[in-house]
Amino acid sequence: MSSIDYSHTPSFEQDKEPMIDDDVFNVLIIVLYVVALGIICLFGIIFNAINIYVFFKQGFKDTVNITLFSLAVSDMGNVVTLLWMSVCFNPLFAKSVLPMVYYDLSYITSGWPHTIFARISSLITVFVTFERCLCIALPLKVKAIITPRRTIYVIVSIYIGVAACAVPAFYSVSLGPKHDSEVNMTMLGIVYTANGVFIEGISLYISSVSQVASFISVIVFTVILVQNLLIKSRWRKSSSSSAKQESLSNRDMKVVKMVLSIAVIFIVGLSPSVANIFTILAVPEFNYYGEYHQIYLILWAISFLLVTTNSAVNIFVYYYMSSKFKEILDETLKKVRGKCCA
């Protein structure tokens, strides 16, 4: 079986020498997209399936449970779509199907679906950090302001709103036959409708603004949370609260610390993606088919790896910071071991 040339870029004439040697670039693509991304995505699917199950078992009477369950669902969408991207970049897959531009196949069937779930996860993270800010700032009023019903409305609105913003992209782009002059054959690839590039650009712009705004919002709410957490901690040490108030405060503080951990992981995992967005805006040729397509693909691979890791590791935060989550998961694992050993 002949090797796949990952340096080949359809519909773009490469007049200049590539910035990275083709053989090195091919190896990097396989290591980053196929091996590393595929492995992390598999773990992410398992971990998020566990998160979804545990939060479902906990019920939806608590607003935090509703939000974290919804976050686990969107994170599952994240890792599933990126696993499909990993499959599309696999040379064995590229050689086993009809002649097609696998970059284009991945772009339509994985790239945009992943973008939808990634933006949903970002906005849900903004909401949960905002909710915890209210909990700390207005502890006596927050339950009246953010009810389970209103939380469900917000989450559903986020899902529908983000999906609606991506509709122009799916309308403007499709897979169809197109002639590739470099290999002198017709292959399945991206075909744009009339004004398709402009229409897709609208979705790209909305998506980019949403991502950057979510990133900045989470940073702001995280700083506010830390400040309020420090203030509340000093106040608790100097006040003479009742045991009941102390217990409630301890529970709230645990939730705040858990949300803070999720927010910090989110900020670290999303930083390269935000940097890529600003680079795309600043450097016209830094895009899918531009002069710097090799750097573009490698940097986005690193971003995908961090985003996937962010979607996968929340289970450890929940397990070590939520006694209820730990209790349900431990009981479930005991039952599973019992059935396996029976």
C-alpha cells in the first residue's frame, strides 16, 4: 500500500517551497491527528459517558447538576467529532474509500460539527461560572434568580442558538465532484454554493466572536470567583456562624472550588484555539488552503489535543471534589465488578 501524501493541498497552487519538509509534515500529521488525537478521544468518550450517567443518576433538581450534565453531553460531542477527524486523517481510511479529498471530508463532517459542540461547551462553562459568581455574591437570592427551570431554558437556548449560527455554513458547503489539476482526476471534495464563501464567513465570524467572548468571560468570572472566595474565607474565620450555616457554607465552597477547577482547565485548554483565531485574523494566508496551511494544520492539531483533554479530564475534578459524584461512581463500579466476578 502506498503512503498518503498529507502535504497535498487541493485547490491551492503551492508556488513556494513548503515551510516544513513534506516527509516530516506527513509524520507530524499522523502522530498528532491519528495517534495522539485518536487515543485521547477514546478516553474522552469513556469518561464523558461516565459523567453523563452519574449526573443523570444524581437527578436534575440542582442547577449545577443540570449544567454539568449538559456540559458532559457537549463534551461528548466534542470528542466524538474529533475522533471522526482522527479517522479521516488515517492513511488506511484514506486509501480504503472512493477517491476524495480527506481534508475536505474532515472539514465538513467533523470540523463544523466539532465547532458547534466546542462553542456550546464554552458557553455552558461561562454560564456555570456566572452562576457560581451569583451564588457567592448573592447567596440568599441566587436560588430565586437561577432556578432549575430557568437553567434548562438557558441550556436549551445555548444548544439551539449555536446550532442555528452554524446553519449558513452547512448551507454554503457540500461534498461534490471537483477536478484536481495536480493529480489530474476528479475527486469528492468541498463544493461551495453561489456566494458560499461569503455565507460561510458569516458563521465563521460568529463562531470566532463567540469563542473569544466566552474565553474572556470565563477569565473575568474566574477572577471574580477567586476574589469573592478569598473575601468569604476571611469573613468565615472572623464570624461566629451557627453549625448549620457553616455546613451550608462548606458545601457552597466545595462547589465553587470545583467550578473554579473546571474554569482553569477550560482557560488553559482553550488558549491555543483563541491564539489561532487571532492569527487567522492577522495573517490572511494562515488558513485551510493558504500559504501557511502546514503550520495551520499543526497548530490546530495541538489546539484539538488540548480541547479534547479539557473535555476528558473533568471526570477527575468531579470525582475528587464532589462527594455525591464519587459515591455514585464508586457504587456503580462495585456493581460492575460484582457482575464481572460472578
